[in-house]
Amino acid sequence: MTHSLEAAAEAPFSTDCRACPRLAQHLAQVRAEYADYHARPVPAFGVDEPRLLIVGLAPGMHGANRTGRPFTGDYAGILLYETLHRYGYSNQPKAVALDDGLELSACRITNAVKCLPPENKPQPDEVRRCNTHLKRELELLPKCAAILALGAIAHQAVLMAFSLRRSDYVFSHGARHTLPDGRALFDSYHCSRYNTQTRRLTDQMFRDVFEAVGRYLN
């Protein structure tokens, strides 16, 4: 286990990564059933030096895992990309495929875990192993950038990357946390089908978070 974690920490991100045996096996099974799916680690998407970095949980089975781009082609991406377009971070409100012409402005989207996990539930060791990639992404952020975590696991992954204690930065929808380096971490419930259909997360609640992000950046 320790050797695998050290090897993952040294390796740069690659769509050929197989550092997590359970995830690699699951993706192999998905590729066998869906030959036209991406079914590999999904890279981040957006500009290289964003003012806003959005951190999700993991690729969705028929979304990012299929298309190879975060939140693209699935239900969870509907509210996200509509909102990004509303606030000027995207040139269009829909994300359906890699060749759909979508471009982001001042924004980048990534995931705490780059591979599709069974039942959309990554195990703690998989989050830790993949955290090296998130850590690198956070290190490259401009000092004035904002980070938006979609859900508690993404929030905890950001804290892990900064070696911060969960008890000092408790996840709560709409919360804003000031990190030791001065950057701000914003929290939102994940824009999943379950959260939006049960009204745990409404369109206005999501927009309110982006309004808060905008006030911070401006």
C-alpha cells in the first residue's frame, strides 16, 4: 500500500494511470461493455491559470467517464454549465461532447478522484492516492484564485492537499473558508441529480454561491 501511494505521488497525471487496482479493474469492465466510452482517468478541463477552480467528486458513469471531460454529457453537468455560462465562465450553457465547441474562461474544472468509482463511491485510499494530482493543480493556482468544492468529499480532498484538518474547516453549503495562503475555499452541495431533484440544492442556492465567489474575485 505504501509503495503504491509513493509511486502515485511521483507520477504525473496520465489517462493511462492504473494506480488504484479496484478502479482500474472497474474501468476495464466498463470498456468491455461500452467500447466507445472514454473509461479512463479524466483530465481537468479549462484554462491553465484560472481565477476559479471547481473541484467535483469523480467522473459520472455516462457523463465524464463516457465523454472524457468533467461534467459533460450527464445530469450533474446541466446546472453547473448553465451557471458557468450565466456568470461568464463558459461560452455556452450546455456540455454534451468533446467536440461541442465549449470553452471556459478564467475557470478550470477537476475532480477529487479522476476515475469512475463503483457506485460513484471512491474509497478513502483512492482519494488519498489521487490527491497528488489535485495538490499539483492547487499549487499552480494564482494566489488570488478561488476554489469551489462541490460536496463534502471534494472539500475534504482540498483540505488533504493543503495538509489541513477537517475540524478547522467544516463543510457547509454556502460556507467560505480562508486558507492559510490567503485563498478562499467555497462550499456547495454537489449538483447531482439526487440533490437537485430533491431540492436539497436549488438553482438559486447554487447561484448564491457563485455570487459570493464573484464578490471575492472582484
